[in-house]
Amino acid sequence: MHEVGMMQNVLATAVERAKHEGASHIRLLQMRVGEASGVVPESLQLAFDVVKKETIAEDAKLQVESVPIVCYCPNCTTEFHPTDLLYECPECHHPYCEVRQGKEFELAFLEVS
């Protein structure tokens, strides 16, 4: 479960930022996780529950915002939400479309006290 290592890094960043702001507790971490990021939100929650122990985020909650995949076809300039893993344009069937959204894995908001 690679989510544990990822959450360790996110939590370390959050703790560093909170301490820099003079906070002694982290109450909430809000993350944006793309559908194409390879991260399973349920596993992320389990990982967070493990890594937050004995830190200033021990009582914190994790909120995960799922970011849908949006692709762009350079051939016909269509933006679309793919229906499968091939990301083929539904209009012109161009096979090589750019993923414009959906790969995110980021700490979006931090609530501290």
C-alpha cells in the first residue's frame, strides 16, 4: 500500500507548515485526489489514520475531494470525460488525447489551531 508513504510525506509537509504558522494542532487536512492518480481514497484514509498517531494531527480529520478525469483531443479540440482507460476521443476517435485533469494528488487546505 504505497498510500502510507504518500501520507507520511503529506503529513510531514502539513506539520511543518502548521508549526511555521505557530499552530500546535492540525484539525483538518483536505486533499484533492485525481481519478487517474493511482491513489485509492479508502486506502489513503487508512494510511492517514496510521501515520497521524502521536503527531499534532492525531485528532485531525481527512477530507478527500475526488477530481474527475478530463481529457482534451488536439485533433478536434473536444474536452471529454473518458469512459474507459484508453482516453480515446468520443467525437473523432483520435487515440492520443491529453489528460488535463485527474492526476492531482495535493494538499489543498489545512485547518490548524
